[in-house]
Amino acid sequence: NIRDRLIVGHFDAAHLLAPMAIASTLGVGHIKTPFIAPLSLGLGGNAITVSLPLWRQMEREGARAGDFTPGSGDALRRVIAARERSRYEPLTFGMVYPFSCHNYELRYWLAAAGIDPERDVRLVVIPPPFLADALRTGQIDGFCVGEPWNSVAVEAGVGAIVTPTTALWPRSPEKVLGLRLEWAQRYPQQLAALLRAVYRAAQWVEAPGNHTEVARLLAEPRYVGVSSGLLRRALANRLALLPGAEPVAVEDFFVAARHAATFPWTSHALWIYSQMVRWGQLEAAAGHLDAVRSSYRPDLYRSALARLDGDIPETDLKIEHFFDGGYFDPHALSDRS
């Protein structure tokens, strides 16, 4: 709905799943319309949650609450192997959209544990507000989603948070400010003003003294519509991993402004593209990399924020490191890989 409203001009700019900007630019899954992402809307904020029955099975296979090492995935692999021997139906995991970091992070975690996301489990799309109910009724066995929906499942007594995705990929991307390229070219001054406004808003959101007010606003039914306490907890980088458990600190779970959190790293865009290719959403082709690079616009970010006293990265690319020892070098990516 957001993507389509951007395409037809109902929206000039929108809070957008980061991979959606790239998919639209490449014309994957829908109409080909060049989008740009000149600003990131923070880093992290996602987690992987499973049902309590599945968590108990994983515990018997060695999983432990708060252990964000590959051990939890290994435990899930052993559960899946036992289910296969008993000829049970594959486990079903939910995510919010095929072109989303939730999808790619969930797949990365599963694959790192030796679980084939295409064969060993079923992946389905479910809107975030319905995930806890789907877990409660047994329609799914787990999901990857942004807060507060993981905590909603835990608070309802139906889920256990296995790992925050920032433990899989520290300071990983999630949402962006998305616009049509045509609009950005037509209104450069308005775009620059918008980037400065959202940049300042991110700094305000991150300040601990403002968390109560941010949570109060987001808790309104017209926005997220859940407990302000759950929202405030996530803003403070604290999560309750199990029903009835005390919240624990999760370093950099969600970062609104620090660590160049609003900077649109081209390396993030290239990693997202690499996952589209990895999971068969499209084939690598000549010209794709140039299109992907053009969808993330650090040049517009730097131009708009040059007058502000901010720490702006001087490079557009960085090597990304993951929990399993893997890494992504954007300099090594080619149109054939």
C-alpha cells in the first residue's frame, strides 16, 4: 500500500522497508519505478521470536534464553531434524514482506544454522499486528519482526524472543525514508529540508529524556496502538525474552541517531541486493549494481546536512560483519554474483 501510494503520487515521501526501495527501482515484484533512499530511519529494532512450545523443544536441544550465539539456531536445526524423522509438517515462520530485512535476516539466521529456508521450513507473510495472534493459534511457529510485536507476543505469554537481529548483524539496516526519484529531482530544496527535519527528529527520539513522550505518542491507536511501557522498553534497548522474565539490556538493539544511524550506507543497499539474488528473487544482471547504488543517496544526505554539526561518514561503503564469522565486502560484488 505504501509502495503503491508512492508510485502513483499519493505520498511524496514515506517510511519504507529498505529493500522495497531497491525492489521498486529494479522493477522486481511490481512496477519499475525509480525510488531513492537518502536517509536511514535508524538501525536494528528487529528480533526473532518463537512459540513457547517450540522454545521448550529448543531448550531440550541446548538453547538458552539470552544466549545469542549460533547455539540457538543449532538447537532449532536439531528440533527440525527430529520432526522430519517423525514425518511432522515443516515449521512455519512469519515475516512481514518478501522484500524486507526481516525476511533476509530470518533466512540468514536459519541458513547459518544449516537450515534451508526453502526446504526445511515454510515462510509466510503476515502483517506485524497479527503475528502474536497467529502464534497463539498455532498458525505459525515463529516470526521475525520489528518491535514492539516481539514483546507483544512475550507479554501475551505465547512467545519467547530467541535473538535480536542486531546480535546477528550489529547495527543492521531496517527502514528508510523513501521517495520517487522524480519527486526528489523536482523539489531539491524541500527534500533537503525534510532530511534535516528527520535527522533532528532522530536525535530527539534517541535522547533518554524523551522516551516517555515518544512511547506515549506511538501508543496512540492511530499509530502503533500498544502499551507505552513496551514501546519505552524497546527505546531503552531492553527486552523481556520470556513471559514473566525481567527485561535485559540488549546493546544497540535500536539506534535512532548514534553510530551514523541515519546515514544511507550504499553497502547496506548492496547487501540487500545480494540477498535478493541469493534467495532467487531475481538473477544478477548487467546494470543492476549501478541501479542499486543509485537508489541509496549518501550524496543528498551529505549536501542537506553539511551545515549541521554532525559526524557524517566520508565513505559510502563498509565491510559488514555477521555473528557466524561471515562478512560482506561490497567492493567484491559484481554484476555476475
